[in-house]
Amino acid sequence: MSSINDQTCNLNIWYYLSDEVWNQVATLYESMPGWIGFTNGIPYWFGQEVDDVFIMASVEPSGLSFYAQMCDEDWSSWIGRFKLEATTVLGFEVGEPEDGFR
């Protein structure tokens, strides 16, 4: 059985992008596995902070930030899918700024 770990990821989806881009991101949120909706403006998948497994996102000056609690394998699969689908939907390569994505 895989253990649940804290997971984080910051993506090059910047707060200052157009409303059109953010509307596309919101649509992408809803298409991702585990989507449960927004609570107080925060998107959640699988559960919330009171649950064992959850993913949440926030828009920060450093980009779109994800925080999760889940096993490494499930997280890697989920965030990998998000990056691929965001790249297709948004029309630019989505990745982590620390890995050179601008």
C-alpha cells in the first residue's frame, strides 16, 4: 500500500493572464479526475483538507500552485495529465518555472 504524502507543484500559468485563459483553466479543472468543485473560490479534487486525500489549487504571483495529499504515484499521474491537457488547451507548454518553463 502506498503512503499518502504532501505534494506541491507550481506551474507557469500566471495570475496576470487574460480572463479567457482563466476561463479555459476553470473548464480544465472540471474535466480532471476527482473534481468536486469550488469552496470559497478554491478548486478541490477528491476531498478537502479534512480528508485523507485531496488536491487544491490557488493562483499566486509565482503561478498556479497546487497542494495535495496523496500517494506519489497517483499525484504524478494526475499532475502529469493536468500539464498535458493544459498545454493543449492553453496553446503554450505548461510546466514548472523551476524547470525552465516561462
